[in-house]
Amino acid sequence: MFKLTDILDKMLIEFGDGYTEFIVSPDNYDKLSNELFDECPIGELSYKGLTIVKMDGIEENKIHIR
């Protein structure tokens, strides 16, 4: 089973600097929260200097970086 943090790491390598946020679905947000051992009720986590934002309407198999 893969970890979502592995995908985030690959995205950071591929796209490089200049981005500040990962946008994820509510389910992926919950999975990342468990992986990072961080329970943040306001819908924002932090990973390697970027903010992870939970947003409705994002497909389950998509993670956006902006």
C-alpha cells in the first residue's frame, strides 16, 4: 500500500519550488492527517513547508499543487 506523503514528495521533486499549497479531497486529507499524526480540525495541515488544504469537489485520485 502506498502512502500519500510519497506522492507529495514526488510532486515536490517534479514541480520544484514556488508552490505553497497542496489541495486535496476531504478523504485524502483524512488519510494525510493520519500519516502525519496531525489532527487539525480547521482543514489545514503542513508538510515540508507547504500547507495541505482540504477542499470539497476535488476528485479522490487527484492532488493539486499551487
